[in-house]
Amino acid sequence: MAPEKHFIDTSVMRPLISSSSAVKQYYQRELSNSLYYCSYIKMEFMRGFIIPAIDFYFTLKMPNIINISDALSLWSQKFQSRELKAVLSMFAGLLYSRHYDYNELKDKEKASQQVADYIRRIMAIVTHKFTDVGLETSLCAKSNSRINFNSADLDRTFRDFLNAYRSKSHDDCNLHLFLERNNSKINEISDRQDEKVKDSNSAGFKEIVKALRSESDISCKHCSKIGDAIIALISPERMRLEHTDYSFDYLMMILGKNHKRHPSEIVLNRE
Amino acid sequence: MSTTSTSDLDSESVGNTRGDAKIIPINQKPESSDLSYSLDQTSYSGHTATAKKLESAESFKDEDLTFLYIPKSHYEEKRRSDIALRVIRTQFSKDLICDLQWLAENHEDADSNSMPYISNLLLLLKEYFDNYFHDPFSSFLSALYDGLIHDSTYLSLTKNSYQRILDYIETLNNQDLDYKKIDKYISKLDDLGINVTPY
């Protein structure tokens, strides 16, 4: 029997790429090597993980940040979202392993180089581990942004990437076409939400339905709110969607598609 | 087991180790014969000395410089630094291979005999990526370092895995490197079960 094919949601993609061996071993037991994603998930991964990682790189480069300790403190005090905390934890681990002096200006430069190299390495592993299913490739132009790494000019490397990523305008966005094409399924999600939602883990799902029903203009912000619904709709019938978010339990149930919710990274590390 | 450090490499020995070649300390102005040797033999320290001499070339008369022609173009400078880096990379690779060779032949999990070789290996890796970041090779060594130290993977690796790492370093050392090639070999480390993105 052919091994099951796994369609990897952004919430599983990050721990599969960058996490402790305990987490990776769990996924090795759970998943075969047939791991797939699509350009929309790649875009979400860049938006939620790579862009904040680049933000951390530039935090380290700030002239008023005189050492590694300053950068880590600023990040931990000011940025509280789940994604930003994940970035902090990742780079704290990386820099700790280098035994740099957190209070020395000279080690700040080395630290920023190592952070840049780690970002590049993550992108390399993404391409190596996952196969693009080639679905909805024109949905978001941002998914085609690439980092052209130049070790002699790291600032420029990342500035060029950010400029290219952020310059993709609404003209390149085809979300409205995608929503039109999937209108009947979206209506089904919206109509059947009450009959499916019975427990207390439905807050995220309800927010998605609310955003789907709203008359908001198409924007990156709107897109990020309904991201799980978009991924549920793209998820191929012949694959199992792998995720950690409760919202997919409802979305995939309504759409009648195969899926599995995995424990969060915190739970896996605790176990 | 080799213990060459970068300070050794920088100061005098790189590229000047053969036969009757004269060693030119980096901070000493070369004689004209030293200069011609360095151009012929692409010596690292010789190049630096040549560059120092050229810096003061303004005060020379044209006829003083007729015995050599060195274009001061960016390309030429880059070529020279590439050669210097290659020499350093080769020396480091030899030292890494020396430790890996021992581990590929003798390493056993839960055997402390490997520790001196593992320790030296990790020190060399860190020394290289801390000091030669601009070389793409450093990216590979940095990934290897992270993979080895995470969860003490250096203990659980098999002899065969150490042999594969040795092969990768040997192969990479003999190539012109770009990040595409490096990424391919980082992926090979991942395939070996080495967690190159553990944080």
C-alpha cells in the first residue's frame, strides 16, 4: 500500500522545520516522507515566521541595541504574539549555543551573521523537505518571493527581500477569484457552523466564519484572518491535512476532508 | 590529531610551507625576491605583503614598478582573497578530516575515547564559522555544528555517519562553492538524521 500523503498546514510546518528533536521525532513517527504544501502555505510560513525572523535580525543591527542582551530583552518585553515568541525562543537557543558574550558589542555582529545564516538554512530545508502540490499558485504573488543570499551584504539581502515581498500589490492578489470559485463551499461552512460547533474550542472557527461573512475589502489582513479556511479549501482530497489548530476540526468536518490535529509543540516538548 | 588554529594560519605558515620557500611574516616588508615568489606561488602572506608594498607605491617612480604589473581592480583583489580563503579552507578541512577519520573508524556510543576528537572537531567548526562567515563553506559547518551539539548527537552518530560527513567535507573542499551547493549538502546532513535546525 502506498504511504499516506500529508498536506502540511503552516502550524505543523514550523515545528517540522525548526524544533527540538523530541518534536521532530513525534512527526517522524506520525508522518511518512510524503510531505506536501502549496504556495499559499509557503506564503503564510514566510509571513508568520521568516519575516519576524528578519525583523529580529534588524533589531540586532539597530545602533541603540548595543549587545545581544538588549535585543533579546526588547523582543521579549515588547512582542507577545505566538509567532514572535517562537522567533525569540529560536534565536535565544541559537545564540546560546554559540557561547557569545551577551554584553559585548563585538559579539553582536557575529550574532547577526549567525541569525542571517539560520534564516537562510531554514529556507533551504523547507525546499528540501516539502513538495509543492502546485495548486492555486497564482493566489498570492508573495509566495514567489525569494531570498537571494549575499553574505557580503546581509542588510541588502534582507531589505531586497522585504521590498519585493511588500511591493506585491493588490493587483497581484487573486483571492477574490478564489473566493468566487469556492462560493458554494464557503456558504456551506457558514450555514452549517451552528450544527457543528458544540464545544469550547470553537472560538477560532467562529472568528473565521465571521470574517468570511463580512463584507471586508480584500486585503492581506483579511486574508490572514481567513487563512485556515483557504487552506482547508485548497487541501487535496487524496491527502490528509496535518495541523495543530482546532478551527480545522470544524472546517474539514464540514468539507468532508481527511485531516488530523496534532498536539502543540509545548505539549510535545513537555511529554 | 591536529590542532591548527586560525592565528597560526594568519600569521605566517599558510601557503609557505613547501620546500625551500622563505616564510614572510605578515607584518614584515618583503624583499623584492620575496615579492616575485609570492606572485608566482600565490602565497597568502606574500599577497598581503605585496598589497602593503603597493599601498606605498605612490612614492615610487614608474621604473621601480616595471618589474611587475598588478592591476588594482576589484576583480583582482577578489581573486586574491578567494585564493587566500581557499588555502585557509583547505587547511581547516584537513584538520576536520583528521578528527572525522578517527571517529569514522573508532567511535562507539557511550565510549569516552571519542571525546578529544569530538571536542576538537566542534572547536574547529566554531572557529571557522565565527571567523570566515563570508565563505559559503562556513554555512555548512555551522549547520553541522548545530546538528552535532543538539541533544549530544555527536555521541549517538554511527561510524558510518561520521564517514559520510567526512566525505561531504572532502567533496565541498574540492569545489567552487555557492549557496546552492551548500544547501544541497545541508540537506544531506538532514537526511542523515542530523537535526540542522534544532532551535
